[in-house]
Amino acid sequence: MEIDSVRVESSVWIGNKRYKALLSGWYFSWTEIDKRNRERKTISVPVSEVIGVKEGRVEIQTQKKVEDTDLDFTLFYVKRNGHGLSWSLGRTQFCCPSRGVRDQWTTQLRTALKTHSPSRPHRLLVFINPFGGKKRGKQIFHSLVAPLFELAGISSHVVVTERANQARDYILKKDLTGFNGVICVGGDGMFSELLHGVIGRTQQEAGVSEHDPTVMLQPCDLHIGVIPAGSTDCVCFATMGINDPVTSTLHIIIGDSQPLDVCSVHYQNTLVRYSVSMVGYGFYGDVLAESERHRWMGPLRYDYSGFMVYLCNRSYPGLVQYLPADSHISSPRDKTRCLSGCRVCSESKERLFPHFDSSSSLYSTNVSQCNSELEGEWVTIEGRFKCVSLTCMSSSCPRSPEGLSPSAHLADGTADLIMVRETNPLGFLTFLHRHTTKQDQFDLPFVEVHRVKAVRFSLPPGEAEEEEEEYEKQADREIQTSAERELEDPEKLFCGNIAGQSQQHLAGWKERGSETSRLKRQGFACVPCCTKPRSVSVWNCDGEILPHTEISCRVHGQLVRLFARGIETSTMQ
């Protein structure tokens, strides 16, 4: 008998009220019956959103409490709150006329659950960052996440990280057989570690070189889940519309699957990083570089650094080349939003993978290593820019609900290139302020936005040589200053001469000067009275400073999958 044709119906009681319970097709519902045998309010739950079915009266609070009875069963399911973006655990206890009826209900509900939700995870690898955000990662997992996993019958192996890149290295090197996904309890930094680990491992197993900027990367089969617990949770907010640990956990449990574009960043023929939210040069790079000097301030350092960098009013020369995407499919200014079930993203699969056999899994078979996505005519723009940024998603967050590019899509194989040309401080402030409102931040004469498939950034001819010459002069000045400082201390000089190491001292000064110059290039001091404008900024790639200025970026469509479904609206519920 087909599961869609199974129909189970009986009278049940909730408290002292009688209901008619019905399992039919994809839904389980219960309707109140009044004393005159008339139907009243009906509550309907999709079988795909049922978390679990337990015999007896079961409560999940600080600890699990079970009252075993022969007639009762408890249903746990997804309950939407308010606007629908926030999810919580719904619980209803049903009392049946007999034990046989109770057993029939639990059996049929569990069978329907397995049939309608075959992609639910059964075993997960969980990484907890105990230092991220407000350092509540372990508390969030053990008090909110673990009880829900246990209720849903999901086993987990937990790793509490102790150093940077531990999660990435674990995924790259350890045996992951039997795991249906990897989960990060942390912020965007921890997510980035999992992203690099999952992509790197997939390419290794497929025999694909990540360092080749022209190769088509193999899509990843292992899902990634995000439990927000960091200073910034941009990825979680942009894919769910809310930063809430319980909501994220429920999305993981029911096996939601959201494809996600990833941008690879290369320097010549070497992979530098992957990005899913933003690669930013100029203002965004300067803010990150300045904030690294004030980590002791916590999340407040970003506000402080942003204010200081704004006062410096810098702009930078640059040569931007980009490969435009098909403007007939979508545009960064078409006023659409990438929501759950997005048509543009759904229709992009056939375009991104033209040789894909629909009878097999895209994420478990090798894709063709063709390079048709890089074909087309490149566009070149040269000028001075306040900032240049590339984003594969809206990059929305609580402070900027619309994000950097409100109409960007999660899985269409494109990114939005935003270029803000040199302008006066008031004009740039207007651009920044519009990110916090619903005003169009692109409707300004000095702002350009383009939907692209790839981007190359370089310094204009002559700028690179001038910059290197400036660094050498700066290093020489620092060497001379350091030498004069040591010459003023006869004891240090005497000790150095006795040891016969005067040449080593000079070499050390040169080395220290070069290193200081390099560090100042990446982590400069920004003050309101900046006397000499810098000619080169740094790249901010998802919260990490890149070591190179001239880079190339390429979008890989639907490269990874998240335990998410995109942002829902009230009409979808």
C-alpha cells in the first residue's frame, strides 16, 4: 500500500476535549469536536515537520520527563512564532480510546516520518567554538541543541575546538564515514573553517586541484549546519532570516537542504580563501585591519574602527575587471528577494550543470570539469574607489536587514559586484546609512552594482611599483631609526661588537624593518589626523585579511548545501 493512500482516523482526547485525529498523505491534523458533534478549530502539521513521536506523556524541559501510560502518546513538531521566522518546539499530548489505537498511531506516524523525510540526518559531527561571541557556545549546545537532537533520535560526536583551524583540519584528515553532516556552534569564523574543510576534502577525493582558478569544483555532498553563537552570524541570518539556536537546530533535524554559491579567491595560481558572504576592499578592509588592533574591545571594536576609518576619508586606485552574468535572468536592482523556494535559484541548476543526470545525485557524482562559465566578454573599469565589494548573498544581518545587496541570490551561480567611487564624506555616509534602512543604497551617482560570474582586481599600471618603492623607503627609515636608538645605548652596541655580530645587527634591522612594513600594510594605525593617504588597502574576506592585493574571484554555483531552507514569508506557512 502506498504511503500517500494510508489514512488513519480516530477520536482522541487532549485534556478533557474530544478531537478527531487524521493522518492523510503529507499531513497530520486534529479537529476539535464540540458537545453537539460539530467540528471546530483544526490544527494541521506537515509530516515533514514532525520532530518525534513518543509513547506516554513526555515533557522536555531542563531534563526529559516521561509518564508512561497505555493510552497516551506525545507528538513533537515545529511551531512557528510571530512572523514565522522563529521556530520553537511544539508539543501535544493525545489520549486514545485503547492501547491498540495508541500503538497504531505511533507506528503509522513513524512510518510516515521515514517515508516523507528520507534526508533527515541520523549522525552529526559537531564543532563548538568555546571562545566565540559571548563564549556561550558550550552552554547553548548542551542546554538547547543536545536535548532536541536526542528527542529526534540523532546521535552526535562533539569536538570542542582549542585552536584556530582545528575544525578544518579535522574534516580534512579524519574518517567521516557515517556522518550525515557537520555542525558548527559558533560564528562566521567557525563556519568558514567547516566550509574550507568540506570543500577541500571533496576536491581531494574527486582529484580536483583547488589551486586551478579555471577548474569546475566538485559539489559537496556533506551538509553544513550553523548554530549561531558568535559575534557575527551573517550566514545564519542571510539563509534563515533570524539568529536563533533553536530555530537552526529544528532546521537541521528535519533535514532542510539549501544550496549555496561559494566564491573562490585566487592569487595567480594559488587558492587564497573561499567566501560566501563578502570580499571587500577599501573601507571594509580598512575597518577589519583597524579592528584587529582593538580585539580587547570585543564586538564594539567594529563600531569604533568603522568610525575611525570613516574619518580618514580614504580612497584607493584600482583596476576592476568583471565577467557579467546574464541580465535577462536577474539583476541586482530588480527589487526581488531570494526567499525559500526561490524560482531563480531553482532554475539555475540546469544552467549550472548542463550535463547533470537528474536520476542521480549531483552531490555524489563527479561533475564535468568544463569551463563554460568563464566564457564571455570581460568589462574593465579603472578609477579611485572608496570600496569595492563582492557578495554571493544579501549579507543581511540584524543591523542591516536588507544587507549589502538586497536582491542577491543564494544559489544562482552569480555574485553582486559593488563599486563605490571616490566621493565626499557626506555622500559616503549616505551610502553607509542606507544599509540600515529600506532606501536603495545603489541609487547614488557614485555607486555601481553589477551581477557577475567572475572578478579580477589589480593596481593600475605604475601603482604597484610606486607602492613597493614606498615600502622600501619606509623600511629604510625604520632601520635608521632603530640603529640610532641602539647607538644611543653604548652598552648594547658594546655587547654587539664584542660578539662580532655587527653585521647580524644590520641584517636584523633590515628584517625587522621589512616585517614592520608588511604588518603596517595589513594592520595600519588609523587616526582622525591621517597625514599621508595610503595608496593600497587590504581585502576583507569573510572577516579575514587577505595577504595579497591583486586577486581573482570566481563564483561556483551551488557548491555546498546547508541545513536551511531560505527565508520564509508569512504567505509560505
